[in-house]
Amino acid sequence: MHANPPAPAVPAIPPRRGRFERLLHRTYFRCSGCHHFIFRRVRPAGVTLILVLVLAACLGIGHERGSIYQLFSLCLAMGLIALPWAMCRRAPLEAGREVPRYATAGEPLRYAVWVRHTGQRRLSRAWLAESPPDARPGIQEFSNLREPGEEERNRFDRAFAYFRWQWLMLRNRLFTDGSSQDEVRLKPGGQTRVFIELTPQRRGVIRLHDLRVLLPDPFGLLQKCARVKAPAATLLVLPRRFPIPPIELPGGAAFKITGETNTNAIGNSGEFVGLRDYRPGDPLRQIHWKSWARTGRPIVKELEDTFYPRYGLVLDTLSTDRTDARFEEAVSVAASFASTIDTSQSLLDLMFVKNEAHIFTAGRGLERAEKLLEVLAGVTPERGGDLSALGQLVLRHRDDLTSCLVVLNGWDETRAALLRTLERGGVICAPIIIGHGPPPAGVPGHWLESGHIARDLKRLPPRLSATT
């Protein structure tokens, strides 16, 4: 089996470079905080007014044109009125969020907020806004991660890493928008329901704890951002999922999304066969009460055993890519299969390694498929080690598995060794490999090109090919 050489180890950062990166991080951290504070309170019309004010001041130097002085005076007067007006506005509000249990990364979410006015004056021209958590990266993220394509930038951009900082800010932002479209109008003591729409950008847990009311001045130049008293809420963002065509997984029997199969037994809930005497251990729900009343001894219904397939969904969490882009795509692919496979007619075991081996099972008589999506929402990459622990986890459960769907984050000798280990252990595997560009020669299974996951998933054959 052909395999590309393993990715080279990341070189250690020289001490001098480390000190420079800490200085850059501290500078960018403070500047981003100031930028957020200012532009949260200065509206687009206010930015335009400031630019016109500066331009008029520059043009007025050395010139005696009355129109320039009039423009400057008008802009200055509007600013001097808007600033104290916005600062003096008050909005004593109490609110409560009605947040759904789940959201999906990349899909808009709309939820209601109940607002009650506790002040003494009528409130108008006010809007609600949900503030995302601080997206500024820590020093470890800034030093260890790299912007995609950073190596192609010029030396100045690579040295000062400004575009890396911008990429990390966008990467760490948990959601966008988060504002209400309807104006809040309330009488003293009044209550209303306002809808807020936001779009989660990343999977994981979002804690909503910073609800603000925006109070602009009459000109719409500046606005006050006052905190609203509201209990914090938690939103679980599930991984992004892609549509997958109807497929059959390999194994002793073909898995069909709407049918039963004959592989691993999980119980005796099949068709009625006959009656027999009660034996210790028989469930009470199988007792045939009419026969017991007629014969005077306990009689139970005998059912034929029902058999269902049990599949393994194996996720490779080892990430040597300093952007983590492929890892996030691997999680999305695993989530897509977890939500597509009909667990009402099968069992599905999610297996991965994060510090230690983990296995979660969903399916008939057990957890729902949403449980696997919850687990995938919190999976983080492994930065070192190999995949031997993952292989041992699968081999420990090989006797229970019909086949395994193995989602690999890249292709190298480490991943090839994992597949060989599973093959020698008798595990039937259907590899799904995520990589850059076209597939190398000799790669088994199905190749998904990074950046085109949705396109390649739609091209999967009706029956996935196995390595054995």
C-alpha cells in the first residue's frame, strides 16, 4: 500500500522570535480591544461624519472659503449634540432568552427574548444585540497556528503576522450578527417579545451572557451599549453537516436505510412464533396473560430473534496541520454520516482518541443519533502521538462490528499503518480520506478533496468499497 511520507515535525521557535511574537500579540490584543470598544459605539453614519470633519479641517487650513468652514461647523455641532445625547440615554431592562437546545454551524438561528421595562419613562428607538465572547486568540494559538497560505506571503507580512491575527480573530468568532431587526418600544412596566437572529460559525458550546441594548442618538451617529439584566443561556452548536446520498456500508449484510439486515443480534423483538412455559429471566412484557388465566401457570410469548447491523464510525483526531482546516472537515464528515445512518435499524459506535480512547454508541434501544452529534461538537484535535491507541480500540470491539467507516484526516504512513492493522485484525473498513488536491496513487477507499467536501460526498457510490 502506497503512502506519502509523514509530515515533518514543526521546528522549535527561536527565543528571539518568541519574544517578538509575544510583543506582537500584546500589541494586536490591545489594539483589537480598542477597535471593538470604539466601533461598537460609533455607527457607520458617525464614521462618515468623522471623515468629513477631518477632511473639512484639512481643506480649511490656509483657505478662506466660507463653505468649508460652514461644513466643518455643521459636522462639529452634530457631533457635540450626538455625544452627550447618546451618553445620557437610559434603558433599565430585564430580559430572558428562549434558546433552543441545538444549533448547527453555518445555519442561521432565530430565538425569542422576553424584555420587560423597569424604568419610569417611555422607551423607543432601542434595539437588542447579543455580543459574542472575546475572539482574541491567546499567545499559544498565535504562535503555533498558521493562516492558510501564510507561507506564500512576503517576508514583511510573515514577520509581523497581521493577517494571521485577522484569520485567528475570524476563526475564533463563535457567531455573527446577533442583533434584533425590530425596534423595542415599551411603556413603563411594559413587556414585549423580541427576536434575535445569529449565525453560529463554529461547533461547540456558546455561552450567551452579554445581552446589550443599543441606544442611538437622534442623528444615528453614535449609540450607547447598555448591558441588559438577563440570565446566561447555553447553546450547543452541532458540527456542519453535508448531504449524503443513500449508501450501503460493507459487511456481512448490506445496510439499507429503510430495511432490516441479518448480522449482529441485539434482542428478541421479532415476529411471534408461539407460546411456551415461563422460564426464569423472561421479561414480564412477554407474558401471555390470557393463557396464564386459562392454564393456571405462567405462559410467555416466544419471539424470533431480530438481528441488526452494528457499525463503527472511526474518527482520526490526529492533526499535524497547523490550520486545523482538515480536522474540522473530518469532524463534519463524521457528523454527516452519523446523522444519515438510520440508527433505528442499526447500532453505531463512534470511536476516537482524545487523551484516551473513547467510544459512544447510539441506535436501537440506546442513545439517539443526536448524542453522537453532541460528542462531535466538543471533539478537539490531538497534537502528537500516533494512531495505535485508535487501532487497539477498534480491535477490542471487532467481534461486535459488522464493518467500520474510517474517517482519516489526511494520508501518510501513520494512517496506512492503521488500516493495515485493522485489516490484519479482520475488521472490514471503508476508508474516507480527506486530503489536498487529487488522490495519490494507491490510496484505498474514497478520497475527499479538502475544500470540496460537499461535492465529493455527493459523488460517493451507492455501496462503499472496503479494504478487505
